[in-house]
Amino acid sequence: MNPLRVTVIGAGISGLAAAHRLLELSKEKQIPLELNILDAGNKAGGTLSTIENNGFLMEEGPDCFITEKPAGLELCKKLGLEDQLIKTNQTLKQSFILKGHRLFPIPEGFYLLAPSRLWPLMTTPLLSPLGKLRAAMEPFIKVRKDPQDESVGQFVRRRLGREVLDNLAQPLIGGVYNADPDDLSLSACMPRFKEMEKKFGSLLKAMAANRIKKQAQVSGARYSLFVSFKKGMESFANALVSQIPSESMWLQSPVDSLKPTDHGTWEVSANSRSQEVDAVILAIQPAKIRPLIGALDKEWDKLLSGIPAHDSATLNLGFRRQDVNHPLDGFGFVVPSREKKLVVGCTFASQKFEGRAPEGYVLLRAFLGQEAVEQVKAQGESAVLEKVLEELKPILNLRDRPVVHHLATYNASMSYFRPGHLSQVSRIEQKATETKGLYLAGNGLKGVGIPDCIAAGQAAAEKIFQGIQ
Ligand SMILES: Cc1cc2nc3c(=O)[nH]c(=O)nc-3n(C[C@H](O)[C@H](O)[C@H](O)COP(=O)(O)OP(=O)(O)OC[C@H]3O[C@@H](n4cnc5c(N)ncnc54)[C@H](O)[C@@H]3O)c2cc1C
């Protein structure tokens, strides 16, 4: 039997999960596989990247993943990584929101965009009396009947009022999606809140009825139910890489052309070398798929251009503990966009997870958005470092400069889902089904979280094997 020739483009968590599943299926079904994974970078893992710097363990990209969606944990178990998993610090349960130069706790029970308890919302200094009154009216707001998708921003404004959106939901959602809630699809990004409105007629009632009990117990954006690895998130990628034959992995191999042949296969080109394969999994963002297949026809181009991706950056900052005159009594804080800061959020990394800083030191990690990345390009890293320190100084009462710092930038790595995303994705999926040998994975279709990416990679691998039975 001729081997099935498959190329995976992208060795981030999506591509690695796809490759791992392809190898499993080839073994299970005893179908020989010729696998190649091509990545533009010089190491596998994509945004999962951990570095050790003077005793600090710094995450350049994601610092944890959610356990509630099963794909991440299940893959860890399969890889024998369970004993490497670490929980967030169980003694700290709060996160903060910046207002002026002060940090205020996220009202207890407030989860992403809705409260589960009214009282903490009525007592928070983050809302004015009028804002509180408007939020308290939420159970009396009519259910929207229009089947058309609406934006997350419109939804929160409609149900809880403008202040809840600007002062609470926007910074929390921005900290997860790195995008404006008015440009995010409710059905694609937060379907369960839409369901709550439909089922209960009110978010407050639904949350109070404890429908999402687990999430509501802890306040914060990505600070509850999350796990990481003792040696950092890159361990996850490394464990997958260790299961893939080294001759299958091609680093520093940016794919610059992908063409269908006239006998139903694909020609993949990187570094001026071409391979002919039976199937290709594109485990990269739609924004990066577009230059490869956008020219095949106008509809591909249009569909892929409708799923944009933002640049982002992280700045790890290691301080002597005595130089940060703040209790750091939480997992970190998020910043409303009306504060007009480069910092979108800041994680107290060494408080959130053990083993991130040496004794007597703390590690902070600022998450920076598109604007900061543009400034890095225009003015250089050190100008942005100074601006970020200037912003953090009055908030955390910094007494001295960090002893170490490390900036990482990501180009178009965070796909985001605009209103109408789901219908666009179903058309993309249909079109991919009609295109022999082409499979899509990555963070641009079903979700940006690590478990979503793993599930998308695995699903692409399974479709390939379904196709040959
Ligand atoms: C700063 C940051 C923080 C985040 N925090 C979290 C978090 O805490 N928890 C969470 O669940 N999610 C988080 N996310 C989201 C999550 O990390 C990503 O959605 C996920 O890792 C994407 O994985 P991927 O494999 O789809 O893409 P990527 O990780 O981007 O990997 C794609 C790979 O494809 C390669 N590539 C691109 N184009 C080509 C080409 N033409 N040819 C060959 N190779 C190519 C790239 O080099 C890259 O290695 C974060 C994302 C960022 C950027």
C-alpha cells in the first residue's frame, strides 16, 4: 500500500496536535503515513514558548490553559504529562481592574461579562450609582428575538448598560481576545451568555441559578480553572515533538506556495523545494492562510479576509520583591481601553504559578496589544519598555527598575471572531470539504484557546483518515 502523504503547515499546538493524531490513526488503522510538518520558525510550539532567564521562568505566549474544555487535559494525560501540571495559586482568588492609578477587585462572581451576584456589583467603586442602577435593571430587560448575530459589546450594553461594558466587561474580554467587544461575535465567542438570555430571560437570574457554577465561583478573565506546567507551557509542545519522528519535522521552512495539481494532489513549496502530497493541513491563522490559497478563487480570498488577527506582545519583568511596593494579592489586573495605556493586562506571574521567580524576587508579565507592537516597530524595544515601566510605576509603586526583562512580539497570532463569524466558518468548512486534500485547523475557526486549537488539529487529522475508508 502506498503511504498516505500528509503535510502539516505550522508546528504550533494546532499543527502538533494534528500531527500527533495522524500518527496515532496511522498506527491504529495500519495505514502507512509519510508525514511532514513545516514551520517557518526555528523551534516548534508556535506561541507556546517558555524561556529561562536568570532563574525566572518566563512565558512568552500563553501561560495556562482551561481545563473545562477536555481536549487539553486529555492530550496531557495521553502524553503522560499529568504530574507536570500545576494549578493556579489556590490561596489567591482575586484579580483587579485598573481605574486611574488604582486597582479595584473584580466584583465577586463577575465572570467575563455578567454578574452572578448583585450585591458585589452594587458596592464596587468601578461603577457610578447610575451605572449600578442600570445593571440592577437587567432582569427586566426584554429578551432579544432577532436571530441575527450581535456583537459582545452590543449585548452587554443592551442587558447591563454602558458602564458595565466599559468598566468591567471590555477589559476582561480584551484581556482574553485582544479585541474590541464591539467587533466580536457573541455567538462565536460567548455563546453560553446568549443561551442564558434565551433560557432564563436574564443573565443575573441564569448566573444566580448557578448554571455556570464553577466559573462563577472565582472572578476574573482567565484566572480560574486554569493549569500550567512546572517547566512552563513549552513542555506541552516539547512532549508532542518527542512523539514525532525527527525526520518529519522541518523548521525554518516557511511555506510560500500551495497549489493543487491536476491529478488531485497538492504541491507544497518552502525554501525553493516542492513536495507533492495527498493532503495538507493548514494549522495557521486565516490571515496567514490567505496568501497561500486566496488566489485559488475569489471566494477563498473573501472568506479568509473576514477573519482578521491582531498583533500582540508580552513583556516579562523580573523585580526584586522589595522594589514592588504592592501586596500583589491576586493574579493580576486588566486595563479598560479608556485608560489609554499600552498595557492591556498584567499578570503577577510568580503569584499565579509556583516556580516562576527565585526567592526574594517577583515576576510580572505585561500583555500588550496592537498599538504597542506598532510602537516597537517604529521606536524600538527600549522605548516601549520605558513607557510600560512608566505606566506600571504608579499602579504598583515600583521603587526601582526590573533586574531582568524580556519582550516577545507576535505577528497576527490572535485571530478574532467578528459578528457573523459562525456562518462564515460553516461556508469555509463546506468549501474545504469540496476541495480535495485541503484541511483547515488553527485558532481562526472554532476558538483561540489551547484546547480549541488541539481539538481543531485533531479533527483535521481524523477527517483525512475518514476520507480514505
Ligand atoms: C501572547 C499570547 C497569550 C496567549 N495566552 C493564552 C492563554 O493563556 N491560554 C490559552 O488557552 N490561549 C492563549 N493564547 C492563544 C493561544 O496561545 C493560541 O491561539 C494558540 O497557541 C495558537 O496555536 P496555533 O498552533 O493555532 O498557532 P501558532 O501558535 O501561531 O502556531 C502557528 C505556527 O505556524 C507557523 N507558520 C505561520 N505561517 C507559516 C507558513 N507560511 N509556513 C510555515 N509555517 C508557518 C508559525 O511559525 C507558528 O509556529 C495566547 C496567545 C498569545 C499570542
